[in-house]
Amino acid sequence: MDTNTNVIEVTDLRRVYGGGFEAVRGISFSVARGEVFALLGTNGAGKTSTVELLEGLARPAGGRVRVLGHDPHAERAVVRPRTGVMLQEGGFPSELTVAETARMWAGCVSGARPPLEALELVGLARRSDVRVKQLSGGERRRLDLALALLGRPEVLFLDEPTTGLDAEGRRDTWELVRALRDAGTTVLLTTHYLEEAEGLADRLAILHEGRIAARGTPAEVTAAQPSRISFELPEGYFVGDLPPLGELGVLAHEVDGRVVRLRTRELQRAATRVLGWAEAAGVELRRLDVRSASLEEAFLGIAERMQAEGTQAEEKVA
């Protein structure tokens, strides 16, 4: 592995739990230095199971994992000081204050940054004298993140980092993640917030039942889904009055009253033709909405496709 390029390498990774349940089914991906990589998927897709293997918390049932050029499980003592981990849920002594918790954790970290500095990064400095049990759920997530940053990690694992945060807290966390990336930190995150993945991730992978269903940049993943054009037809006009939909590259359309929705993979050409038709006809298309597919639409489309393929496979077996 070229450690100047990729700091995480995953090859044919598998994880099997007791009873033979295969949570991760032979996935492969890499993460470059200074990159934000997102793992997406519904509950049970295998996100956390994968991240735990990358963190060295368990040994893979098959395949190979390398973090910073090392096996994170077999060489944990080498890898762990260079990584930061923010779990889905942290457990802190409830009677300690925020500052006491940070100091305690700093004592377990090699080359730790000053605890107050870590608290300032996540906006908790002013709450340093408050007991952990008095923190809100969002503030506890901020404390989780502060502790993950104490060791100035080269690789940062964030498992659902903004769960429980309000809009301002989520935005502040996004800005911090971007700043860490710009400073050279490699970030691997899982999230249920697709807007978060779309805004933060340089690349992503969508997991479905332990397999990678799609991967690439957010733009590449969304480009695989049709764009949409919707508008309200003027009175006296019907879908048949539009230019031939096949010539517009329209894959599907639906009509709801006077509202027409078109799905196309050739958004610019279709939009230009529709607007040109309206101009020539001297009509106004009200409620006009032209947009590319969102990551949410891509995610749902992939989930529906994978579910349909699974159903078809089960029917063939039956």
C-alpha cells in the first residue's frame, strides 16, 4: 500500500456473528489521505460492523484490512495512538465535570492536545465545569467528538457524529470536519443524514445487506439517477401538446391534475426543449421546478432496486 495515498485499504472484508449471520459480505474500498469518506446504508446494512473492524475492535471473518499500513486488530498498539474514534454512544462517569472527563481521557492518550483546546474545538469550553449528567444529548455528542480529537489523530472514525445535535450544532460539526480534512486528517464517517454525507464526503459507499450497492463521489452516485422537471400546464393544454417525450430523453412521466412530472437523464436538453415549446406557444409554465437527483433520491432508488433484486432471487429459488 502506498501510505502517501491511501491510509485505509479494505479488501473482500467479511464479518460473521454467532449463528452464522454474515453482516459484512466481501466489501472492498480505499480511503485516501486527507479525504472524507462516508459509509451509508439503512439500519442493519453493515456500517457499524465495518467500522468496528477498521477500528480493530474485532477480527474479520475473512478479507484484509489495513489502516496506516497496519492490521488494526493484530497491530492495535501501533494503530490506535494514531486514530481517533467517536462511537455511536459514549459512556462517561456522570459525576465528573466536562473538564475532568477531558483531563482523565487525555491521560490515556499519547501526545494529547490540551483538554481545553479540544473542548474549544467542539464549542464546550464554556460548559467545562458542568457535570456530565447535566449535559444535553447533543452536548454529550460534542464531548464524544472532543475526546476523539485529543490525540490529534491522523485517521478519525465518526459513527453517527451529529445524532442529537440541533441545526447549529450540526453545522458547527460539519465546519470542524472540513477544517480537519483540510489540515490532512482522514475521516471515515457513518451517518443517516444524507444531506450531511452529500455536503461533507469526498467519496462514499452505500451498503445494502452487507454489500456495497454503489460507490463514488456524491455527484457520481446521484448522476446514476434520473433528474426531474415538473411544471403546471396552462388551461387548455395537455401532455400530448408537449414535444414528443422520447425526443426529450424522458424515461417516465406522471400527471397529477395539471402538474406534469418528467424523469430524464438528459436534463439540459429536456429543459431547453420544454422551455422552448412554452416560449413558442406563448404560455407560462407555473410551478416550474428543474433539478438533478439528490443523494436521498439516489439512496432510496438503490434501496428499492436492491430490494426488488432480492425478492426476484428469492422467487427463483422458491
